[in-house]
Amino acid sequence: MQVAAAQLAGQLQRGLKSLYTVYGDEPLLVQEAADAIRAEARAQGCSERTVHTVAGAHFDWSEVLASGGSLSLFADKQLIEIRVPSGKPGKDGSQVLQQIAQAAQDNDSTVTLVILPRLDAATQKGAWFAALDSFGVTVRIEPVERKALPQWIAQRLQLQRQHVASGEEGQRTLQFFADRVEGNLLAAHQEIQKLALLYPAGELSFEQVESAVLNVARYTPFKLAEAVLGGQGVRVQRMLEGLQAEGEAAVLVHWALSEDIRTLHRIRSAMDAGRPLPMALRENRVWGVKEKLMERALPLLSMAQLSRWLEDAHLVDGIVKGIKVPGWPTDPWQALHQMAMKVTLGVK
């Protein structure tokens, strides 16, 4: 049974289940979901807790099965955690997880919590994950995208009885906060907690937030590519500066940007050949955030323009590898900036 992270608290209040699976790549939110399950398990009498971390191909899954069938003399119930950091339990693990899932309904003395990273669509269709989903509660942890980050911050402030000013001033404060912590939700959580220590409950001014919140933003080349497709010029400049300061490889940044240009070029070509846009997107394996961004941008772009961007990507590839190109900066990051801004302005 699929449950959104925001609905987990309500589900736990309706009754603790014997099997939970939490999966996603946002450590803070995964930790909070797991903590909520652990707390309810303790409240329901699970005084004993066993943790198994699956590491390596030779992990002994028999220990997991054994722990599920044994209770100490001092415990009526137990919580068993199975952590699979790779998201790949292997053949033996797949069989054990299916066995655990099927037995969960008849086992009221054990609560099992499986913690996994983000899983691709193919893995979610596997027999072991399907069993976990069918016989237990599955909590999918979604990342907090940049657009939703100001509201997420506001909600977290509200939990500690703090808030920003209403109207435009408050939105400015939340946007500033989001810029400082983008891509680093755990640090964002810590900065929010810091505000509770520094200031009393009530309204926070822009000056208070500005002086207290550190710049802990973390960017990735792939989030940069999304900002470029979204036409977010100021954010693109900030992210390029951040990636360079963090020591990110220019070649990886170039690959992320040029891959999107190649994808846009292929889809535009398919559209010009009579292919419907939704079909062309699916055929090029574009979905999620990228799908929405490309869906908006492609009707604005011609093949001629995309061909020019493709040529730019080819030239900047040489610059990143140390080749001088007439009319372009010799510095790889300056060339990447010029290339990114051309696309950003073109899709705006």
C-alpha cells in the first residue's frame, strides 16, 4: 500500500502495521519517516530493535530470517530494520524479502522496517518490491524541488512557532532562505533549528534571517540543467558559480547541459517529422521534471536554433578539454556560462 510521506503520521495513528518500506534519496526525510515508525513501534511495545545493513554480495540473509523468529525473554515485541543502501538485495535477498512480506500479516510480534534508496521503475516492478508493497505500507520519499522549497521552509518554521512577514517582504525572506540552502535539505533543517535558538517565537525579519542563515547550498550539474531549461537566468549564474567553487568537474557540467541539448534536438526532429510531442518525449525517455520543462520549451524552439546550440556544445567540449576556439573564452567555466545562458535566454 503506497502512502505519501505527509500521510504517514495519519496512517500510524490508525494503527501500526507489521511491515513498512521507506525509500528515497533525501536523507533527512527518510530519517524522519523511519523515526516516526520507530517511535510508534516503541509506543506499541517493541522494546527490542535489531538492525541489519546489507553490504556486499555475500551478506548472510539467514541472520535476518533468524532474528525475525526469535525474541528475548524480556521483550513481547521487536522491531527489525533491514537497510539496503544499494537498493539491490540480490537473488537471496529478493527471496527473503518476499518471505518476510508474506509472513508479515500473521506476525503480530514483529514490526519490520525496510529502508531503501530511490528506486527506478524497473526495480519497483520486481517481485520482492511488489511483495513489500502488497503486504505492507510503502512510503515513497520525494525530493523537495526548488520551487517548493520556500513553502517547505515556512512550514518548518511554523512547527517551531516562527514565521516570516506576510506579503512580498515575507516571500523575499523565504526566497533568500531557499537560495542559501538549495540542494542541502539536511543543512536547511539545521539552519531552521538555529533560528529557533537565536530568536523567540513570532515573526522573523529579513535582517534576522540574512544574518543567521549560512550559505550551505549544494548544486548538481543535473539541477543546473533543469534551471537552464526553466529559463531561470539568475539561478543558473548562481549555480554555475557554486559548482565551480565546490570543485565540480567542468566536463560533467558540460555533459549534463549538452545531453539536454541533444535530447531537445532529437525531439524537435521527431516533431518536425510528424511525431506528437508526448510520444517523442516518451521515445526519448524523458519524464518527470524534465518532461514538463521540455514540453514548455520545445514549441518555442526551431531546428535551426537547436542546431546552433548543438554546434556550441561541440565547441565548448573542446574548450573544456583545453582546445582554444576563436570567439569563445579560453576558460572552461566562462565558456560553460556563455553556452548555458544562450539556452536559458532561448527558452525563457
